[in-house]
Amino acid sequence: MNKIYLFDVDGTLTPSRQHMDPSFKEFFSEWLENKMTYLVTGSDINKLREQIDSDILSLVDGTFTSMGNEFYIDDELIYSKNDKIPEECILFLHEELRRSKYPYNKGSNHFEYRVGMLNFSTIGRDISLENRNKYNEWDSVNNERKDICDKFNERFKFLEYEAKIGGQISIDIQKIGKDKSQVIDYLYNIYKGSEFIFFGDRTEFGGNDFDLANKIIEKSLGSVYQVSGPNDCLNKIKLS
């Protein structure tokens, strides 16, 4: 049985929104030889290229960006699926931005539109790494992102849109079914009968890796490794 390896990027192959560590890159580039491997990220292709060097991207078999709404092989765009986020969803997020009780400094870039999805952050994407860490620690206690996702999902179920906790500071919003699980639907038609092995840091319910992980487990298509960061990912790669 062929093994197909799938990797999240932020918090899995790299620290959130940071470049891949040189020692991890050295290990990973050697490990990739003779492996069928795909990257699956919520980021767009430009942000992915800021974190993963082109030589690594050329070694993987393909890259799914924007929650699987775009697919690249090397630099060639294979498909792109776009949806416009409904206006009432955007207005709701503006309300939540105003209601945020985060007590420290915020950035100004709260909405980032990607193909088929929206990445939203109450603190703003244009903040320092120090402030990212500070917000993440605050959110782990106050559950701001979880609360926003719960309210969004209840209110906009009728529109078939959903919100999931993203990387370190954000929320990913997309049409139901246009999450990372669509990657499995696409690859299964190509590699029917293969074993899928997925590594991600947000595989818990409500995380943006959950739907992909859940589909693999629910349909007995392979195995899932929940990781806490690149070092943990490296150790679990060796176990796989």
C-alpha cells in the first residue's frame, strides 16, 4: 500500500508565520526523497513561500493553499475555487472586532481575503512575534477565538459558512465543505487504496486541521499525528 504524507505548515513544519528552521529543513529535505508528500495550509501561496524555501517546495508533490481552495504543483496553478464571503458575515466580524476585550496594543490588518476563504484576527495580522505570543497566551485563557467561532457557526449555519480557529492569532472562515478535508476528496480519486498520513497542530475539534484529520480517521484512510510544533513533528515523522 502506498503512503501519502500530508503536512500542515504553521505550527507543524514551521513556527507560526516564521521560516523553517535550517536543521529541520536539512532533515526534511532528506526525508522527502522517494516519499509522496503534499503540503496543506490555510495561507496563500505568497505567505507559504515566505516560510518554505523553493527547494523544499520543489521536492513535495504538490501544495494545497487557502484551505485547499488552490492547488499548485511547483509553480503551476492546477485549480482555484473561489467564493465571496457574504456581507452579513463581514459585518458580524466587524462587530466582534469592536467587542474584543484584548487589553493590549493591536495592529490594523484584521481581514485578509484569500481564495475561497477569509482569515480574520481581532488583534491584527501586522503585529510583532512578541505580540503574537502575548495574544496567543491571553486567548488560551479567555477563549476569544473559540467564542467568536461558536457564535459565527450558530448564526451563519443557514448560509453554509463556518469559522475555525486558525494558527496562532486568527480564525479561518470558509464555505462548509471548502475546508482542508477537500484535499482528501481530491487525492483519493488519484491514490485510491493508498494510506494517508497527516501531521497537523490544529486537529482538535474547532481547529482548522480537524476536518481533514477527521475524514482520514472516520473513513479509515490512514493515521493522524497531532503535533505541538516543529520539534514534535520531527519526532513523530520518525515514528511514522
